[in-house]
Amino acid sequence: MGSVGDAYDNAAAESFIATIKSELLHRYSWPTRMDAELAVFDFIEVFYNRRRRHSTNGLLSPMVFEERYWSTVRVS
């Protein structure tokens, strides 16, 4: 475990932010901050969660992975 304030505190979040930076923020520019915020929202909600494959999920998108998980869980 890392010290307070370093990348090891939350490696998953740091990895996610790095993905947003490399796949979106460093490739494009927007005229306003609001346009950039909407682009980040769209990236997360439309692309990252619905279509982008993740190796930790068996190369499924998070949405498909969650749907499959909940379809196998018995309702008690």
C-alpha cells in the first residue's frame, strides 16, 4: 500500500483517469469547459461503459459483464 496521496491509494481510479486522458483529452480540444465536460460524460456513459472491452471482464464491456452477472444470480 502506498503513502497518502500517491497513485497506489487508488490504482483503479488512476488507471481510469489515464484512459480518459490518453483516449480522449489528449486527442481533441473543445471551445469551452462545458463542451469538454460533455465529451467526458459521453466517453464514459456511451463508449467506456457500453462498448469498450475490458480485459478484467473477459473482454466484455462493463454493461454486458453486469448484465450477464445479474442474469446468473438467483433472486431470493
